[in-house]
Amino acid sequence: MFIRPRPSLAWVGFLLLAGSWYRIAVMMVIFGFATLSIVQQGRLTLTLQYFKPVPFPPPMMFLPPPSHGYMTALDACSIEAATITDAKGGMIHSLDKYYEESSNKQVGVSGLEGRRVYVYLWGNSVGPSDVWGKWVSRLPHVHLGFLDLPKIVSLTPVQKLAQMTGWTTKPGWYVWMAGRVGLLWAAGGVVLPLGVVMTRAMWVEAAGSGSGMLMMGSGKMMEALVLSSPAHHPLLTNLAHQLVDIDDVLASQDQILTKTVQKTCGEDLSLLLEGNCRSFTILPPSAVFDMHFAQDTQTAKTPPEAASVNGSAVLLRYTGELHHLENQNKMIHLFQSYQLENYCPKTSEELKRMYHDHHL
């Protein structure tokens, strides 16, 4: 029985090159182009580093869910909106007026100058095709980095959370919440998801007992969209314990946050401004305004409520299909409908330029 040699790279190379100089030349050209392509890809790829946020002034941080892929123009808009300052060096909007007619509680606005904006991604690089990711890295006052989850949660005092393994088997919301707890424990401040656009400044004080910010949702539940607290606050310790002790695989981050707030601040959510949470600001559900496309997006009809964004809204959140954000035409429509150029003028101009170049 004749046994033929098994295919291997060396065997294939021998058949291609043996006794043929032009085959050798062809292979050298192919390998040369492959090498140049790899080098070019490496030059166009932005490698991200892990770093801890600086605690003062309290930072503004963005962390997308673990399922987040490439950045979109809306992601870039949310980041730019957190960096814009007026001529005096402060943020262009203020939450003061928002509370004048309700609880009269003001969020501190001192020390706005020099505030840092951190954007953490789950991957350790931004590839050549991630156009908006590369663009965000060039925005002033923005620090783009890689979130090393085991390292950031190791800073919390809950050793069981720091020693936990098998993060890839956990639900996305669980990993996301653990990352936010770690970031806030390290520096305090505010953590928002990418793509949520601020219409006015969200600021917490670092001095004294510190301050934080939470949001009420529907049905007497907390809304986990906003998570803000001073560093080392009992709320973060209790959140870490909740993540370790959770036994309900169908739980949500809203449920976990509600349970933790009740344990830390009191069972009655209407009395959150007492005890450990007396310096916290509680945003009502109306503080977030949901954006979406009209049913017939091809006709570019503006949703009726988009013409004038709710004046009490602090945050703009997109609630439509995520794949629509990859469509340049629809992104232009979204920016125009909700007048996002008021909050991120550079991103808006860049989107228009890309749209114009694409349709030349």
C-alpha cells in the first residue's frame, strides 16, 4: 500500500518552489505584499492602554456594554458633549436651573476647569475601520483607554469580586455593572453608557462628604442608566456585595441597583436624601429623553416630539435599532431631527463632511 505524504506548509512549499526560479519570485512577491499589509494595518491600529482615572476633579467616564462594537457618530457626540467648555472654562450647561423649580437642590459646579473625560473600551485596540474611534482619540481632554476588568475590580474592598473568574460566562449587564463599580471606587465621578448625550453639565463634588447622582425609573425602580458617587462610598461596597451574592440569573441591573440603594440609603426611595445618600441628587424619569427614527425613515420625516426636545431633559438616549446607527443617511437624519449639533458641533460637522465626501 502506497502512503502519500501528508500535506504540510513545507511540503506545499517544496512542490511550488522546487526547480523553478520564477515560482520562488512569485512567492517572494506574495509574502512581501502580505508583510507590507500587516505592517500597514499595525500602523493604522491604535493600541489602547489600561489606566486608572484620576480622582480630582471628579471625572466624567463612559463605558459601553460589553457587546459594544465599533464607535458610531452618536458615541462620538456623547463624548464631545462632555468636553465642551465656555469662555470661562466651565461646562456650557448647568443643572442648577433644572432644580430651581423642583427640589432646589444644586449639583456643585466648582472646579469644572481641568475636568477629564475618560472613555473605556473592552478591546485593547481601535482598528483601522473604526473611523469614529480614531476620531474620538483626537478630541481634546479625552482619554481613551482599555478597561482591564480584573484589575479595576481588584481595587474594591470586596475580595470575592476581585477574585472572581469566568467573566465571559456572566450576563453582559453583570460585567458592565462590575466595571462601573470598579471605576467609581477608584475615582468617583459619573459613569454613563456611550451614546447617551448630555444636554447640560452633570457634575458631582469631591470635597467634604462628596455627592452622587442616581435616576428614578418606572414602577418605583431605580434606572441604572446613570451611576454616580464619590469614591469609596458605601453604595459601591454594597453593589459589589450584591454582585457576588446574586443567585437570580434573570435579575437586571435596575433590580440590583434598586435593592442596593434601599439597603444603603433606606427602604423608602422618596427619602434618599438622608443617611449615606443625603448629598445625592435624584433625577426623575423625565430627565432622560428617548430618541428614535420615524417609522418611515426613507421619507426623512421628523418625529413630532423631536422638533423641540423636552426642556427638562438632561440626557438624550437612542432607543431604536442599533444597526440603524451604522447607516450614514439615518445618522444625518437623527442629528438633524434632535438638533444634536447644539451639543456636539465638531462631531456634527465631521458627520456632514463624511456624508458629503461619500456622495460626491
